[in-house]
Amino acid sequence: MSIVYDDLDDPSVEKETHEARQHRLRWVVLGVLALAQLMVVLDATIVNIALPHAQESLGFGNEDRQWIVTAYALSFGSLLLLGGRLSDLWGRRTTFIAGLIGFAVMSAIGGAAVNFEMLVAARAGQGIFGALLAPAALSLLTTTFTDPSERGKAFGIFGAIAGGGGALGLLLGGMLTEWADWRWCLYVNLVIAAIALVGAVLFLGPHKADHRPKLDLPGVALASSGLFSIVYGFSNAESNGWGDWATITWLVAGAALLAAFVWWQSRAEHALLPLRVITDRTRAGSYLVVFIAGIGMFGIFLFLTYYLQQNLGFSPIRTGLAFLPMIGMLVVTATTSTGVFLPRFGPRWLMAAGMFIAAAGMLLLTQITATSSYASHVLPALLIMGVGIGASMAPAMQGAISGVSSEDAGVASATVNTMQQVGGSVGTALLSTIAASSAATFVSGHASLATDPAQLAQLAAVHSYTTAFWVAAAVFAVGGLIAALLVRSGKLPVAPEGAAAMAH
């Protein structure tokens, strides 16, 4: 005997089935999305430690070395808004899978690079597909977790990966470079992507917005070229200084293009980034906190890596391990803050407190000397910063996409990643330039130590690091003030048509 169900072809029944399955598998889906996010964040730092070995293998000069990092940052940062809108157009599952496959292919090409040009092209390709992958992952997270308490836990885990992935990249890069070969810093993505791809195919349901927006091509051109100019200008400042004509030209052009982009978005019928997404006070404050956290975190990773290796004599692997306590504290704080405190108290004071705590940790780092020890001076600061970044970053990521409608989910998610990426680029250039200037000033002001060049160089280096840490502490403090003054008090808003409408 067979039973015929007359409503099997009913689209509403099919949609309910997808939603029920997605809800049942939601924690598995989180694992898939977290893997993809980890891969994207890792690649911002994992190659750094491998650079000297790659340079020796492929035979390129010191002046070209920065392009291995910059090529990824440029393509990733400048195309994120387009990637977010494409996820709304194509469907988030399709965009996510396309990003995974493309990222893996480009990683394979980079690992097999036979010359400098091939490696740079592969890194740029990674950035392009990363710009598809990252916003799709974050918007999929939003659509998968609709219960406020569960969403808090999920965003805590996701935010911890976004905050700590860079430090994990340093550890993994050191391990692969020291134990295997620099090429494995790229090949490792094939393993991560393969696992995530299997999970995506098996467990992700189809996700499409109810209303497919048209692509705003003038907006794409203005936003991509503007973000490219800004990121390139800051990268040029890192190597050639702020007074260099190219630095000034690129930064001015970037600012003008982004101003034109904002003007166009207020008039475009199908805006790439509708101004309603960023004019909400809570979302605007959250985006700024993510941007500022990006600046500060790169300050921690960049200069503390130098200090641990060059001043305390740590190996690459030991340097990576030194960051693990911060990551552990960040994970615990991020999951607790979004799972316990955010639903009860809202994001305002949570983000503000997190930024101020991170500033306190950075202030502790300003006290390091050439003879400081890791246990007494560095470790306490890392633990405090783990608490601060965890308490601010994860709630900010959730606040940045709270209350957006279904058709804006992808681009709102992309804006989060854009802020973090551009913040990292700004932070690297800004703090590197300040550090180089303070080191030169220290050397010129301590002529009496010229008889011992090694000691002078060591003292100048430490002085440059502490100066950068002072600036980073001030940046975190500004982030705390922005969160306190700009973000609304109270709980996070839901989407206009309700949380459940966030596009299955």
C-alpha cells in the first residue's frame, strides 16, 4: 500500500522541509562556516612567516616581498562589497561553494609557483575568491541561527575565529615552514577547503533572498576602485613613507572615490550598499569597532612577533605558541559575551568595555624592555587583550548585521569583513610608519650608544614597538568611546520582516 502526498510539490512545504533540516543541522553548518572563515583569516598572516623561505626559493628581492601580502589584501579588501552583493544575487550557498573551490585552486597555484609573478597572481586570486567566501559565510550564519540565544553562541565562536585566526596563522605558518616547506602554507588550504566543501554540499540548504536585487555597476566600480586605492595607499606608506607622492595620490584618490560612492548610493535605484545599512547607529558603531579592532590586532601580531623573535629569541613555532593563551581567552570571552551578556544587556556597554580592556592590555605592553620576560610582561597583556577583543569583536560582528532585511544581508556581512580588512591594512601601515620614525628618532638621540651598534639597534627596536603599542592603546580607547556614544542602548533589533525572514 502506498500513500500519496498531494502537497509534495507545494513550494511552501519544500521551504519548510529545508528550514527544518537546516535547523536540525545548524551546529554542523556552523563548523563548515567556521572552517571557511578560518581559512580566509589564516591567509592574512600564515604566509608572513614563510616569506623569507619563499624569497630564497623563488629569488625575488626585498623590495618585492611586500607584494606577497599586499596582493591578497588589495583584491580581498576592494572586492568584498561586490562579493556580498553577489551572494544576494546568486544565493549564499552557491556563492559560498564557488568561493571555496576558487580559493583552493588559487592556493594550489600559489603552492606550485615557479616564480615571483605566479605567486603574486595566486595571492591576488585568493583574495578575489575570499571576497566571495567571507560575506557568504557570515550571512549564512545569520540565516542559520534565528534563536537569539543560539545566535549569540554561534557568533561568539565565529567572532573568536575572526579575532584569533591571525595568531593561529602565525603558529601554523611557523610549524609548516619549520617542519615541512613554505609551500605548505598555501597547500594547507586544500585540506581545509576540501573538508568545508564536503560539509557545504551535504549540509547547506539552498539560500536565496526573496527579492533578488539588480547589480549596481557604477557602485561596484566606485567602491572597488576606492577601496583598492585606500589599501594600496596605506601599503605604499608602509614601504615609502607618508610624504611619498604616490602615497598621497592614492589616498586622496581613494577618499574621493569613496565620497563619490556614498553620493551615488544615495541616488542609485539598486544601491550596492544601501545607506540604510550603515546609517543605523548600532550598525554604524559596530562597523567602526570592527575597523578599530582590525587596526589594534595587527599591531599586536606584527610588533609582538618581531619582539618575541628578535629580542627574546623565540623560534617561529614558539612565537605562534606564545599567542595561544590570548586566543584561548578570546574564545572563552567571545562565546560568553554573545551567549550570556549580549541577549540581556545589548551590545553598547559590552563593546565599549571590551575596547577599554583591550586598551589596558596594550598599555601593559608599553612597559616591555629589552630584558623583559614573556611570563611576567607579555603573557598578562595578551590575556587581558584576549578578554577585551573577545568582548568587543563578537558582539560587534553580530550588531553589524542586526536588523537588516533579507536582501541586504549579504552586503551587510561584506561590510563587516571590509572594515576588518581595511582596518588591518591601515593598522599595518600606520603603526609600521610610526615605529620606523620612532626608531630613527631614538638612534639620533642616543649618540652615546653608537660605540655598541648591536645594543643601540636592540634598544631602538624596543622603543619603536612600545611607541606603536601606545598608539594602538589610544586607538582601542577611541573605539571604546565610539561604542559608548554611538551604539544604542538596549537589545539588538531584528530584521524588519522578522528574523525568520532572513532568506532561506
